[in-house]
Amino acid sequence: MNMDTQTGAVLDGEIHVSKDNTYLRSEKIEKTGENKYRLKEGTMTTCKCPSGKPSWELGSKYVKATIGEYAVARDFVFYVKGVPVFYLPYMVFPVKTEQESGLLRPRYIYSTRDGSEFFLPYYQAFAPWMDATITPEYFTRRGAGGSVEYRYRLTPEREGKAYYRYFNDFIRGTARDRAEGSLHHEDRWGKNSWGKIDIHLLSDPKYPSDFGEVIEISSQQYTESRASIGTYRWPVNTIAEALYYQDISSSAGMNSFTDTTYQRLPRLSLTSLQWKIPLTPLYFNADGTFDNFTSVKERSVQRIYLAPFLSMPKNLDDVIQVVPQAGMIVRGYVTDTTIWPRAIPKASILVSSKMFRNFGSLTHVIEPELGYLFIDAAPDDSIPHIDEKDCIIKTREASASLNNFFVHR
């Protein structure tokens, strides 16, 4: 290693890039200048296999790279489990340190159902505040398609992204169009007001199980699209929104979504944060919503929901905290016939404490807690049952818990 000329060499070297879990190996890694490198018999993979060949690997007999510009690879080979499946005698790819358009690292996945899956993403930089990624896809047992993701940040208060994926699927014998689209946009007006659009739509109910790469996506029960505006003026948070659902669970085994799903068009909600009533030991908080439920095949329903509560926290000798709370849940409906508001009493009490002991920089904390919940609800088959606010049941529930943990400072 020559520190004056910034040159040197490493034999049988390995470099691990922790940011994206990439492993680079080479018989010889040479630094020929400030930002210039040469690799002989080099490989790259994200699969660290203690024994046996990695699931996939990129290899080249000779690579010459200039950081911030491009790398040139000769005899470029793509391996799957040590078996060469793709060869190029010559390949050029970017090794940029700044935002610039060009091909990104290809991705390979193998599954017994879809076979080999190839992804070749291309990054397009339109401006410092706007870019996109275009990714052609090919599944050997399923077909071909691709995706486009567009991102922008107009100002620190206004940003968003759009995504669309299309696939021509022939796994069941006949070609079929499959697609997914999403849009996210957020605006913030000052410190207390905002607007959001979050749209997520699928072509059919089977799309998540066929194309979801992680369990959270492949097992999701519904999609939710939401457009909302909100503002906060102490102590009330106000939100107006429209919500649209695609019910994947109820549409299982079908090629299209069911027409019985209720949509909230619109929904208005007001939430009052807890605040102290002047000249009293009491605190007040409340939740309120108005929902207009619409469906293609089901009857329309309007619902008003109010839940005001009073509480009186008490601290006993700075050792025991007691929080009794009492209030009611009021629901009213308009369907074919008006169902007048009905009140359901609800009360609770929570008793807790906190004990701790210091051991130098380590603190041992124990938090015991006892609670009781009372809801005086009766079965009511005259009201619609759409979500959890319609399914409140009679409750007499006692609870106990003990939190035991250590804090290091």
C-alpha cells in the first residue's frame, strides 16, 4: 500500500457493504488511483452461505471501475447455485455516488410455483426533486410484465409517489391481465393542517397471494384507499375523509371483488384530547364520528357515534395512581327507518404503581397494574352490523398485569 500515490493491492480479499448486505470477493483487488479500482476473478452476491454455493452470484474475470463514473466488466456471468445461466462477454454499469440515470443491480428470485424470476431495474433522474424506477420483469413459468415507480418532492411540505405494476399472466393456461396501482400524496399547510391521498387498488382478489413477496402482503384481507384533510385546534382534532375498500377475504376464490362491501363516503371525525375542566378535579375527552356507508348491493346507512368521558386521576402519596373514568357510548342510525340514538353506559378504573431500584447505570423497573371495565350493553338486532362500533357487547372484565424491565443510562 502506497499512501503517497493512494495505490495498493489486496489478495483474496472480501468486502461487505452492510447498507445493502452485499459481499464482494476477488482474487486480487487493486487500487490504481484516487477513485480507480481493478478486480481480478471477482464475484458479488447478497447471499452469505456458510456452506455450499450462494443462491445467486454475479461473476467476472476482470472489472475496471472508476467510482463516480462507470465500471467495465469482461466475461460477465450470472450464477444460480453455482451454475452459470447467463453470459455477456462485455458489460458496462454505473458506479455513481451522485444521483444519475442508469441501470440498477438486477434481482433474481426462484420459487417452485413461478420458476426463475428476473428483475432488471432502470433508474431515471429527472431532477433533484423528481425521479422514477422502471423495472421489466420475467417469470419463466408465469409470464412477463413490469412496474413503474415515480417519486417527487416539490417542497418539504408537499411530496408523494405513484406506483403501477402490470403482468401478463399465463400460469393457468390462458393469458390474463393482472395489475396493481397505488398513489400517495401529502400536503402540509402550516403546523396544524394537512391533506393526504393514499390509493391502493388491485385488478383481482387473487393478486396478493400470487404476487406478494412478503407474508404481510400475500395474506392481507383488504385494500384501503383514503383521501383526507385534517386540522388541529386545541383540544380538537378534526378529519374529513373518504374511504374505499376492496374486500379480498370475502372475495376469496373469485375473479372479481364482491359488490357487498361498504364504503365510507364520506366520514367526519372529531377527537377531543383530554383537558381539565376549570375549577374541578375532572378531565374531559370525547370521540365522535359520522359515517355514510354506501354499497352497490346493500342498503345505505348513516351512523352517528359519540363517546364522551369524564375522568378524575388521583395520585396517592406519589406511589399509587388511580384513574376512574365514566361516560357513555351513543349511537344513532338512519337506514330505511330512523333508529334514534341509544346510550350505552361505560366505566373503568385503573390502579397502577411504579417501583424501581438503581444499580449504577442500570435501573430495574417494576410496574404492577390492576383494572376493571364495565359496559352495560344489550344485544340489539335492530341496528346494522358493519364494523366494531356496531358490535359492542356486555362486559364485566377484570385485568392484572406486571411490567418488569431494565433501563440502561
